[in-house]
Amino acid sequence: MNENNLPANWIRTALSELGTWSGGGTPSKSNPNFWNGEIPWVSPKDMKAEFIFDAEDYITKTAIEQSATRLVPVESVLVVTRSGILERTLPVATTKKPVAINQDLKSLTPRKGVRARYVALGLKAFEQRILKDCTKSGTTVANVEFASFLRFEIPLAPTSEQDRIIGEVEKQFTRLDAGVEALKRVQAQLKRYRASVLKAACEGRLVPTEAELARREKRDYEPADKLLARIIKERRARWEADQLAKMNAAGKPPKDDKWKTKYVEPAPAVATGLAPLPQGWTWARWEQVGFSQNGRPFPSKDYSESGTKLLRPGNMHVSGRLQWTADNTRHMPEAYATENPDLILRGNEIVINLTAQSLKDEFLGRVCLTDPNERCLLNQRLARLTPVLLSHGFCLWMFKAWAFRRFVDGLNTGSLIQHMFTTQIADFLVALPPLAEQMRIAAEIDRRFSTIDHLEMTADAATRRSSTLRVAILRSAFEGLITPQLDEDEPASRLLERIRATVGNQPVPKQGRSRQTTTVPKMKAVR
């Protein structure tokens, strides 16, 4: 914004001159006569809207009379001056009913001829400069240095032009908000479509079934029940090979085959009451068709600048891919990988998150497939899921589909920290298609999701641009570029002279802790 290029009838004015600034306070929580009244008591948590009609907490008239808070009239400006949110944004709102505020806010009751909404828009137009120039550093909680804030200047337009600016900004914001709402609807529809694709895939409705193709092409195919029989044999063979390798590595090769009797055959699926499957499909428990391996704890005190990456829940992205950034990547010395070769994750492996603070965003039970060149250590609270003779891509999408999400939700213990265990995953019922069909399903999901990803990225970019457009609208407004300047408008300099004269003729109010009010000093205007 050009600091020195204002329309002829405008003037740059310190915030202190625009009206009466006041602070707030918190009535004693121990006094029941102060609370649950009819007066909204606004704190930073209520400052999420541009207009204040309500608040989470209410106080009584007695609280206004006997505590440090005060009644702020309608058409006042509220500004958050102490909160962690000031590291990112400056919350500003206009009151639409009388309210009280807490000590983390300041209020401006504008002088006659100064519109509250105009000031609020001005504060948002200069938001980043205010945060840069007026925010205290080195404090535990971010806060505005109020004396600097009061000296901050914004362009003051004639009263009539303030009204025109408010009207034009509101009109453009309404159009912009309508566009953002439309984008949100698109994003919600894409999310629903994504879920419907997975549901159709797991019900045999996404691609032609292997049975259908075999009939059409007049050929044989391997149905899933025969595939399952092969998987069960292969699963035992892999377990035996793994056990034998461990015994040999320990220098204790077996003398006979008695050790093989330790193998526990997974129980079959009980399909009673389940929906019918497409021809050629069958039900199987996860334990029948795959292995589950828990990670182990790695000491954070040994994190290093380089070495082997350590996979943690924060690396598990909702997209189904691992996400490594400068902020979330941790390494362990290479010695840990040497000592724990069985905990090294490589390419095209499935991993699941077993712990979350809530069921929000499907974080509990979130499943990812590693990239082809991946190499990392499997940390605690995670598990590796290894399918036997199944398509890894199909298994990934199966674990992200509605049936598994419903299964995970059913494990909710009601505790603050949610947990699930590999012993529970063992009981998950897999709707198992023939192998060739699994591969076609995974390929079709990938194809459709690629289109959805592109559309979501486009919608996200447009939504982000809307924030930039709001700033551009405000900057243009306070440069005098979105409304005409009319000769009949009284210059803002005369408005400011009247304000100063009015302030100069008023008695100085008594100052006290219960009524913190900023008296406006006379200041020289800078054109």
C-alpha cells in the first residue's frame, strides 16, 4: 500500500484519535452473582466472526458494576491484544449488541463521524503491519504493545465515503464468500465420492468381476476360495522359513521338525449374517491372509542429524503415503538399523497407526503404503501389515474403506487416548476377490483418485486465493480505489478537527482499575 498517496479529502489518523479505547476484565469466578446473566462476556475464543452477537459466557449487571469489566456499546470495535493467535492473525470484530470483554481484548467506541465497521476493516487491511510493528517480543503469550498500537495510523476517509467503502467491501466480500462456500461444497462432494469409490471397490461394483470376465471370455479363473487355500499354505511356509532363519542365526539349528508344531493355524472367518459377496469372492480374517508386526520404542535422546529415518505417527498422511518434512523427520544412528533388521520398513509395505488422541481425521487405524525406495525404522504405536500373496495396493485401499473404518470405530474404548492392537486387527473380515481382480480394483482406484486429487488441489488453491483477494480488496479500499471521491464530501481533516475539539472540551474521566479508558491526546495530523 502506498503510504503517501491518499485521496485529497482523506487524512492519516492515529488509532488513538478515532474514539475511546477501553480494556476489560474477568469477574470473580467464585462469585455466582456475577455469572450466567444476560450480558455476553467476550474473550478471544469468541472472536471468530466479524460481528459479535453472542458469546460462550454471560455475566450479570452486578458483574459490570462490581468488577473490572465494563459494558461496551453497540457498534464498537473489539480487538484481541493478548493471545497466541496474534502470532498469525489479528482478530477484529464489530459489536452488534452491548457486550462485556475480558482483559485480553480492547474495545474502541468510535467518535461521531467514524464508523466502527470502517475502523474494523482498516485494522484488517493493515493487519500484518500492526502485528509486525506493535507486537511485543520475548513474552510467553503474544500480545500487542498498546501504546504503539494507539500511535499506529490508518487512512481516515470522509464519513460519507466511509459508508460507501463499507457497502462496496461488503458487496465484494459477499461474492467472494459465495465462491468459497461453493468450493467447500465441491470439496465435500469429492470427499463423498472418494468414499463411494472405496465402498464400491470392496463390494465388487467398481470393475467387472473376474467371474464376469471369465464367462465373457470363455476361460477359467482362480476364485478367491482357492486363492485363500494357497495363501494359508504359503503363510505357514513363510512362518517356518522365518523361524528357521532365527534359530540358525542364534546358532541353534533344529534337530527335528517338532518346532513346526508351534505354528498356530488362524481360525477361519465366520460369515454368518454378512452381506452376500460377488461370485468368485470369499470372506477371510486378516490373520489368515497376512502377518502383523508391532514396532518398538526408540529413545528420543538418541535422535541424530543423520542415519536411518524413524517412522512415527506424524509421518502418516491421510493420503495413504508417508510424509517426510524437515519438521517431522527424525533419524536414529545407523547402529539401530543394524541391531533391528526385522524392524526396517522398505518399499511397497503397509503400515498402520495404532494410537491417537481421538477418532478425528481417521488418525487411529490410518494406513499408508511406503514408496518404492523407502527405508525407515518401525517405531512403537505403529505396526507393519504384510499381506500373503495379495495385491498390496488392494490391501491399502481395503484398509482405507468404510468397512475397516467402521471396524476401527467399534474399538473405541472411550478413553482420552485411543488404542488399537494387532490382535484386534487379526479379526477384521476381508472381502477377498480373485487376485487378478484385486489388481484391476487397485489400478481403477488409483486412476479415479488421481483425478480427485487434482480437483482437490485446484479447489484448495482457489480457496487460498480467496484469502489473498480479501486482502487485495481491503488494500484497494484504503487507497481510495474501490469507491468514487465526491466533491460534496466533507474532508476528513474537518472531521478530525471536530473530534479533537470534542475531546478537548470533555472533562478528564477518573481512572481506576475497574474502568480502564484511554484518554485521547491531541496529535498533529500527517497528510
